[in-house]
Amino acid sequence: MEIPRRFSIKTTDKETLTRWFYLMVLGRSLDDRAPNYLKQAIGWSYHAPYAGHDGIQLAIGQVFDRNTDHLFPYYRDMLTCISAGLSAEEIIYNGISKDTDVAGGGRHMSNHFAKPEWNINNVSSATGNHALHAVGVGRAMRKYKHKGVSICSQGESSVSEGYVYEAINGASNEELPVIFVFQDNGYGISVPKADQTANRKVANNFAGFKNLRIIHCNGKDVFDSMNAMAEARDWVMKNQKPCIVQANCVRIHSHSNSDRHELYRDDLELNYVSEYDPLGKYRRMLLRYDRFTEEELKSIEEQVKAEVKEAHRKGMAAPDPDPSSVTDFVLPEPYYSGKYPDGIHHADGPKKKLIEGINETLKAEFRHNPDTFIWGQDIAHKEKGGIFNVSKGMQQEFGRERVFNAPIAEDFIMGTANGMSRFSKKIRLVVEGAEFADYFWPAMEQFVETTHDYWRTKGQFSPNVTVRLASGGYIGGGLYHSQTIEGALTTFPGVRIVYPSFADDAAGLLRTSMRSEGFTMFLEPKALYNSPLAATPIPDDFEVPFGKARIRRQGSELSVITYGNTTHMCLQAAEKMALESGASIEVIDLRSLIPLDKETILASVKKNGKVLIVHEDKVFSGFGAELSATITEEVFEYLDGPVRRIGSTFTPVGFNRILEKAILPSAEKIETAMKELLEY
């Protein structure tokens, strides 16, 4: 049933018309003023003017309810955020990057307005990627039977991004209460819409999606925009399905202050868009229909002028960010119980395989915290639990609401985890980021996004997500099935990265990851899932703290630093050397790459004087390069030889077993390096 249009110039009460005019004048005053801050070298070095989008932005903010909804604005949504409640000084604090900026204390780009405490989410500059976050929040609303909507606002050109299609497909498939607003001004910077999509109305690209409503409106007109947004919210709330609102707008100014639109727009077009100024149109309507007098409108304009002047004064007096704070909020404090302070136990009992340790810990933590969820590709279909059956039996015990399959869309898996964690701090999420680590690359956009959310919001939002990846080779998998990718992942601040070698450590690190706030990558050496080498007894409550290495073998002549599959090869080689020559070789299993246990590493190097670093990843630019540099920089004077590294060749991993053997490290290659170092 169609919801009747409710707002018009004749029927809307004067108090509401006054509020709208005040908000529109306030927004435009700040929008026009922003470039002056840059000219005066005060700040606001990025500004995307919203003029021409006034109707739809006012409407988005007016229908948003901070008590029930989540709003994901984009970088042009100044009036949206003002309409949703942000004050003039809060807009200026953000624009000139003050410590008092409620979005994140000047840590994020200007014109990225947010107020996380009101569920106005801090989004990134990666255009359109917040569509996935909005879907994640919508999923949480559905699962917790929460009565609200998730609103995602973006420009029409951002819809060209593949992850926007993933988001809308996911919202349609899962029937989620999400409103996607496309503010269509005809340009993606200088790229006209015709170069983006064959459909003149980009929303019509989604016309065949089931469970999806599409509403078109004039985004320049206040009343049409209000009616469209009110209709969308009512429909989504009633039907618990997603809706697209396509708002036709104009862009009166350049894309941003680094763009010169006169280079690609002629005078005819520029004159046309100026004539369709929504603020001017609204003001004329208020007078034409005798709802206001000229004096009344001027009074409101003077009020706004005084407010902006006072907001400017407060902005100029506000403190700048403290440079000493740059390392604050990189990662939240992890869970720590103290029962196993070094992540070591002395339990006896039957040995369990690494895959059992992970599976049993997942189930134990799902029983411990009912607000825990897991999803991924192929993880919950009948008796199957992932390509390696790591999650076997979980859906049967915990149900489809908590354990479910995801589309084959890695960015969707990651992005909706980021979004769902925004709904409540009590939620803990585990996702299989990809069926094999090699397939994780499509999710890197959301990986990067998630690494800096906590820092960017100045600690206001922590994505409490653990990403599991079956990693490494030695299975004859070849390309896309045998790589390990920690060398790339460890270059990003804001994420913990762990890589267990034994079943007990896998269980203990997983428990710590799932109980902690923050983002963790949990890399699983899949060749060890069922290997007797990795099997150990596992206490039911075992925990391994982040940043605690484990000395697997004591030694006094050579320090070997390793993790993952190669830990066992190093132990084999060290044992063989001890039997054959009496060599005393110490083997350190890092377990945790970020944070890194430098204390244990450096103490071992100081004691032994010689170091061999072994990992499965490529030697060139692998994680061992950072270890080597750290050792050389901090304890160079203790070294009695060069820091040696063993790893894969600088090639992909070949499929043929002969090629794989030639490429990956082996106990024989490690033993040769040990001998050479000891003889140096």
C-alpha cells in the first residue's frame, strides 16, 4: 500500500517550516564559509560543497532518529549532519581539525562529519564503502529485533564500486532494514554520469533485485525529498526490507576545493544549476505562499549569522590535537585474565589436533557469549563446516541466526562484520575472510578500513572482529591455495596478527581474540590442521596473551625465530643437529606477530649471538625482514654473524609438488642454514 505524501508548502506547520529554513540557511552559511578557512591557512583543506543537494540532505537528517537508527553520511553530507543535530561549532571543529572534533579529534579528513555517540558513523574516504557497514548494522537490527533503520548516503558515482553492489545484494537477500540514498548530481568529480552507467537513473540498475523498493525524488525540492524519505523509512520499518531513494540533485560548485569545474562545465550548465538553487527556491516558496514575511526570514538569517560567528570564535579558540597522542587508540586493550600470563600450561591428557582445538574453542566461546556470530563462505551447510570442516557442528548447535553462510564476496564478509560490530560493543564476530588466505585480496579494502577505525574515531568505535584465514602451503594447492599473506598484512597498524603452530596455542589465541575488543587476524596453518606434529593436550580454559612468544627449545649457540608451519621444521632440524653434532639451538615460536614479543627475541639474541629467521612466506619483503631489521638496529653489538633468513623463493607457489618443494622452506634447507651460521 502506498503511503500518502504528507508534506507541502500549504499544509506543513509553520514551526516545522521555520526549523527547516533555519537548518538550510545554517548549512549553506557554513558551506559557503568553508573555503575561506583554507584561503587563510586555518584548515578545511578538503571541502566538498553540498549546495544543490539541500532538499535531500535536509530530509535525511530529519527522518534520522539518533535513538533507534544509524546514519552513514558521506563527505558531502554537511547539511545531512546539521539536520541530524550537529551544531555549527561541531561542523567547524571538524572542518579545521580541532581536538574537540566529535568525529575523531582531527584524526580524519575535514568534511568527514560524524558523531558516533549519536550513531552518526565516522566513515572513510573510500567512496561508497560504508554501504557495507550500513548493511552490517541492518543485519544486527534484524537479528536483535531492533526497531530502527540503517541509512547509507552516497553520491551516484560511488555506486559503480563493486562493494556497493555487494551491499545492496546482501541487504536484498537478507531482507534488512537499510535505506540507501543516492544523491545524484550527475558527476563523479569530473566524470559525467553517462560514463558511469547505461541507466540515466543509477537506482534502476537494481530494479530486478527481489525485496528491494526504489523511490525517485527531486533532491532539490524540500517537500518532495521529505515525502520520499518519510515514505522510505515507513516502508522499511513496516516491511523490514531495504529501499533505495534516488534523489536528483545539482552540483552548484566544483566537486571539491581541489577541483576546477569550469574546465569541464560550460557557462550554460553553470548558469542552469545556479538557477535551481534549492535554498533560493525554498525561500521564494515561503514568501509566495504567504507562510512568512521578508522580515521574518531576514530575522532567521540574522540569527544564523550570529550563531556562525560565535561558532567560528569557539573554533578558533579550540585546542589543536596533541602530537604526543598519535600512538593513542591504535588498538584497544585486549582481554587478559592472568591465569596463563605467559600462555604456557602443563596439562596432561589426550592430544588434540589443531583443527579440534579451533573447533572446540569456537563452540566454547559461543556458549560463553551469546552475542557471538560467525559467517563465511561454505561454513554452514548441512554437515559441512567450511572447506576444512573447522566450523563443523556449529550451526547444528547454535542455529542459523548465529552461524550462517555468506555470499562468495570477501569484501562483503569483511565489511558487514565491521558494520555489525557498530551496533553493540557486546557483539563479538568471527568470520572466515576467505576460504583460503590467497583469496582474501578482494577484502583488502575493508581490511584497511577496519584497521584504522579505532584510531580514526579516537577510540569511539572498535571493530570487535576476528578474521580466520586458512594459510600456507605444503598441501599441493598451488596458486590461490598455498600462499601465506602475513608479510603484507603486518604493514598496517591497528590490527593484531597471530599465527599459531600447535593446537593448544591455536585454542588459546582464538579464545583471547574472541574475548578482546579490537581487530585480529587469525592465520591458521592449514597443513597442520590434522598433523600429529601440532597435536597437544589443551586445557578447557586455556588462554594465550597477545605478544607472548614461546621458547619451544632452549639453546645456547643459535637463536631460531619462526612461526606457523616452519616451527616444526625448525624443531626437527635442531633436534637432528643436536644428535649429530651436539649443537645447542634455541627455537622461538612467535605465535603473535603483532604485537611482537621483542623482549624474548632480543634476550635470546643477546645470549646466543647468532640468529636464523625462518618463515614460510617469501624472504623478500617477508615479515622476517622486519625481525632482521629490529635485531640489527637494537642488538647489533651482540651479533657474532649475519642475521640469516630462510623462506620461500620470490615466486608464486607452484602446483606441481616438485615445484612446491623447490619454492617452500624445508627442514633440509633450514638445517643447511643452521650449519652455515654455526660455522661462521
